[in-house]
Amino acid sequence: MLSKDGWGGLVVLATSLLLFWMTLGLKDSPLVPIGPGFYPRIVLGLAAVLGFWIVLSDLAVRGRRRAAAAPPGRINYPAVAIQFAIFGVYVGALAPIGFRLATFLYVAAANALMAPPRGARGWLRVALLAFGTALVTYIVFERYLLVLLPRGRWTNF
């Protein structure tokens, strides 16, 4: 029998496959080399693979789960609300300060709140992760996929 995680993975797998199948009916445009279903198929295909992975891992640990049932931990609802608020600020900051700077600040803030850094080495890790995330997403989307990312009104960056 599947656990809640296994059922969730199964729902993600089924939904992703259904939506992926629906993208096959999208008509390609002769003006654009990449059709409208290209990006959704990438995301939905990845979601289907990850959903399948969750189901498999749930089935693999099924026998061990009964033997080592851990007591449920306390759910930290304020941390979830804070992360949603930070994401809202990030979305609002995209227009004034631009994608690269807003992404850097968002990743740094989210990382620092989820795993508070201890000392200079921890802050360096936060800064490097934020810089790397902003740089890689910028290169992949703006340079490779040719998707225009928001430039800041205040920074023109």
C-alpha cells in the first residue's frame, strides 16, 4: 500500500502525463522554430519523471517504514507563511530592480531563513548559492533559450 507521499507522486505522474498528452495537440507556428508546447513539455516531462521516482522510492521503503516509524514532527506554519511573503516580495521586485538582482536577493533571503548561516563561511555559502542561481538562470533563459527577462526600471539591469 502506498503512503501519502506515494499517492501524491502517483497524482503528479498521472496529471503530468495527461497534460503532456494535451500539449501534443498544440499547433506549431511557422514563424517560430520552437512551438508553443516545447516548454510545457519539458516541465511536464520532468514532473512526470519526478512523480514516478517518488512512487518507486515509496514502494522501495514500504517494508522499512513499518519498522522505523518516526514520530511526526511539529509543522512550522510561520516559516511557510514567511517563504510565501518573501516570494511575493520577489515577484513585486522584478519590475523595479530586474530579474538578476531580484533573483539574487530572493535566493539569498530564502536560503538564509531556511538554514540560518553561522559565521562568515555560512554567509559566503548563501552569497555563492544566490549568485550562482541568478547567473545560471540568466544564462539559460536569456542567452540559450532567448527568453527576455525583466529589466529593472530603477537599475536597468
